Amino acid sequence: MEDSASILELKGIGEKSQKLFAKVNIRTLGDLLYYYPRDYEMFREAVPVSQARTGEVCAVQAMVCGTVNMKKVRSLTLLNVLVRDDSGGMQLTFFNMPFLKNVLKPGSRHIFRGRVQARGTALVMEQPRIYKTEEYAGYLAFIQPRYALTKGLTNQAVQKAVKQLLTGYAFGPDPYPESLRRQYDLMERREAIHNMHFPVSYEELVKARRRVVFEEFFSFLYLLRENREQCKLLENEYRMLETADTGRLLEQLPYRLTGAQMRAWQEICRDLSSPWCMNRLVQGDVGSGKTIIAVLALLMCAANGFQGAMMAPTEVLAAQHYEGICQYVEKYHAALRPLLLVGSMTAKEKRDAYEKIASGEANLVVGTHAVIQEKVHFKNLALVVTDEQHRFGVRQREVLAEKGSNPHVLVMSATPIPRTLAIILYGDLQVSVIDELPANRLPIKNCVVGTSYRPKAYQFIEKEVRAGRQAYVICPMVEEGEMEDLENVSEYAQKLRAALPADMQVATLHGKMKAADKNRVMEEYAAHNIDVLVSTTVIEVGINVPNATVMMVENAERFGLAQLHQLRGRVGRGEHQSYCIFISAQDSKDTMERLDILNRSNDGFYIASEDLKLRGPGDLFGIRQSGAFAFRMGDIYTDAEILKQASQAVDRVRAAMGGNAGEENVPDGNGPEREYGELIEYLHRETRLQVDFRSI
């Protein structure tokens, strides 16, 4: 079996199944092989109802008492039923599952498994799974992999396909040499992949994950170091002088830049006038004022007679940047001639835009990745401002070099990363840190609560909407079935519509939607045609909506603190007081103490450093990682030690191969060229490494 072969090669997968797998981006056998579980489940023996602990997932074997109570609230069907055993009773609630009325007959006994919640003195399970006794017994002996799914695709179907693939897959030799595996305690690749999908024990799963994470980090860092070597001595073809234009803009602004902003701006000025091409990261907390620094750099570029470009991850965000820059032109007469270029423009609009870019009539192009497509020809592009989602590296530089330029690059990041890790991850960039917030920003008010607080939270959202404000609600999953004990966007939106007054507009947003649909929803939200947006973390790099004052995060315990802080940054952008409600389904002391750090601080760098201290082996599969880097499995906080070791290994390999990687040398006679040559060839050849290198 070869990586590139279609999954239709597997028995039992026909055209219908193929379409379902394609929805989760599994088209080839290689896609399936590396489609690791997003979580693992260890089934434990059923406990008496009286021993069920709130906030935890557990199973109880109980009898249905009385008849099922079914009612309809607008589009939502609610089923409530009481179950009991000898030790006590528990209320079960099901959403949009009317057929269960025929299953949950009075006197029938079942095993119910789900997360236990407290409602006053009563215990409640929402949407538990129902098992027969013999069926449940079959799960007890194994660690169950749980994959990210889509409607119609079951966990069992993915497991079956993976088992069949692993039986017939030809792995070949491990590209990582034995000496490297031994030094860094790495499981052999074939064994690691088997244990990622079907671990024989928790200990073996941890070892397998370590190998996968190490490989992700090593691959990323090796190519990053190559990128640095190729970029660090690029001659500055566009040396600039600081003109009166930037000084005039600074004088006219209705606020003064903070000391940190001024430092960053001065560093950029030095770069643009130096003999070497700029490759700089401006790292600043949400709301620290990075955008004005980018505008100043673009203005300096335009004032020197050159063109600049600003790239954003979404069309809506690009349009917002464009409108903001137009306001600088109108209010302060900034010498910028901005132009918007995005994929949804008509063919005629694009042709007109291409002409203005080629002639130099537009000296600033704002857009998505459409800005660097092959049909775009600049007259003299000297500066590209991009965001962390569009790490601008060797491939994009080559594209622009073919157009006759080696532009300066300025990367903007709102991801708070401790300095020790930033040095490793941003090794190809000079770093400016904006670690002060403007004095006029109102601090966000935070609270960390359990699930019993939900009704009050809904009332608070209703109150804010009635006052003319808007709210976000974040869920970790897209739709029902992905993970049984987590809130999902599709089902949650229905529950919220039933809980809020009918005249309040609730909409959904998630990564599985088509780009045009996502843009439409975000535009509607920005225009205040939507009151409450139920979303996954796709809004992390989303739009600027100053009118949004409430951020509510469900299953907050499943997210890293740094990611929760970035989500919180979607509110607090306007003149009104903003609030963040973190709802945790687990009320253990450790969980609540961890989340309470967000209560105590609005400083992203402090929060990131605390996150780094608190993550441990127990968090390996529980906390959803930040989307700041495109690692499938690795997390820069949980896996900080592995990241440091991978960085050391990269230096070792590059030194052995004669690369400019540091002072460490491998003794002669080991044949490093032969030992590491195959690994390096693999890194350059392999297209399915566990990191998306389009982002480098």
C-alpha cells in the first residue's frame, strides 16, 4: 500500500464513504495513516449514582423510572427522564433525540455514560451515551481512540479503516537514525504510528506521542534554520530614509504611542535603512497597538517612493484593515494610495487592481494571499506586512524575487510566547516586543464558573443584547458526534435559540464552512445583523467588532490559557465595559486554579509563562492546543521540553553536516553525511510532515 493511493483501495470503503472521509480531508492512505486521534478514552467500571462526581465523565448502571417527559421549544426537542439505582437518582436530558422515547421504557435498565453536572442538589447528565451491559464490557479492556468526525462518519468506521491500513502498510526503514532515536529516547516510527492509533497501554501512548511531537518540531525547526540561512544576508535593495510623513502622522494622532510601541517603531526604522533586508516580528498582546506600527512602516515605504503590501488571513479582516487605512488617509492626509485585493472580487475588479499595482498608482495593496498570486505584478514592492498565520518564508520570497524584488518582511503576532520558546520558534526573525497596553483601554471583567451558571450567563447575554451589544459563545467542537462529552457549535446554537428571546439573532461559524459562507457570517456580525455568534476558535484571528462585549467559552478546561486569552481579546475593543465568562465542565481544584489565572491577569505574557509552568504529562491529551503554529499534535506549552530537545537535535545534525548550526561537533568516523543525509533528504521530500509548511 502506498501513501498516494486512494482510500477506495480499502475494503468496505465505497463512493459514499469516500465522500464522508473527504469531508475531514482524508483522501489517500497517507492522509488516513497520519489522521491521529484527537483524544483517547479509557472506559471504567460503572459506579453507583451516589459515587458519580460532578465535572467528570463516568458511567452508571440504572433503571428508568416513570415515563419520558418530552417537550418542544421552538426548533429544539427536549427529553427528560429520571433514572435510579439502589444508591440514588439522576436526571437525564437529551436534545433532538425523540426516538429515545421508545428505548427508555419504564423499568428498563441501561448503562448511561456522560459528564455529570450538578443542578442545585440534583445530579444531571446531558446527552449521555446509552450502552447494553455486554457491549460496555467490551470497551473496558482497551484505550479507545476518538477521531475528529463529521456527520455520517462514525468513530467505528475510522477505526476499522485504520486497522485495515496498518495491517497492509509497508513502512520502510525509519528515516531518523538509531543514534538520534537513542539519544532523544524516540520510539521507532512504525511502532509509534501503531500506538498513536491503537495504544497497548497509556505508557506506550505517551512514548508514541513523544516521537510524533519530536518529529513535528524537528521538521519545522530544521527547515526554519535553512530559511534563516537563506534570508539573513539578503542585501537591502530598498534602503529608506525616515521622512516627515511619519512624524506628521504621529503628531496628529489623538493619542501618544506607548514606550514599547516607540521602541518597536525605532527598530523598524533602523532595519529599513540598514544594508540588510528586514525580517522582523512584532510580538504584542491583543490590543497593544501593533496595527499603527505597521501603518507607520507602510507610510515610510510609500514616502520613499516604493510599494507596500499588507496580508490578512481572511477577506473580512483584510477589508477592515483597508477601511482603517482609508480613514488615516482621509483624516490625516497620509501619503498612501491603498487598494483592496481579495479573492471574491470580480474578474474586472481584479484586472483593474492588477493595472494599478503594475503601474505603481497603488502604493499600498491590502488583501489576503491573493496579494502574491502569479497574476499580480508590482512596480517596486519593498515591504510586506503579514500576520503570524501567513509566516512569510523562502517560497514566498522566491515568488517575489521572480518579480524583481526582495522585499522587507514585517510579521505581526498576538500570540504571547515566553521568551525561551520565542527564541527557538522565531529563530529566523528579529523580535520586537510590545509589552504595554494603551492607557485608555478598559480592563475586561472575568469570571470562571461551572455549568450550573449557564442560565445566569444566558440572562446576562440577553441583558447586553437588549442594551445594543453583541456576544460570542465559543465551543470546542463543530457538530454532534465529534466528542460525546464536549459542547458543539451546531447543537449549542439550537439550545441557545431556545433559551434566548425569539427576536435575538443567533448564528454559527466554524472552520468546516466554505470560505464565502464564513466571510458572509463575519460581515453580518460586524454589521450587527447578528446578536450572538456561536463559533469554534476560528474567530481567534477574526474580525474587529468593537460592539461585542461578552465572550463566553464553553469547556474552558479544554483550552490552553494562552488560547483562552487570545479568545478573550475579541472583546474589550470598544468604549463599553466587556466581560468574559469561562465555563468549566470540570470543577476539580487543579482545573479551577489553572483557569483562575485568567481571573487574576489580563497580561498575555504572564499568562503564557504560567501556562508553561502548569502544563504536565496529565495534560497531554486533554487541553486543546493553540492554533498559533500549524502542528497537528505538538503543543509549544505542554511540549516545551521536547521543543528544546528538538532544537538541540537540529543544531547537532546541522553541525555534523557542516551547517552553520552552532559549536557542537560530531566526532569524525561516524559518517554523519551518510547517517543524517537520508533524514535530510526525507525532510525535503516528504510532503505529509506533521506541520503545514505553507506557513513557513
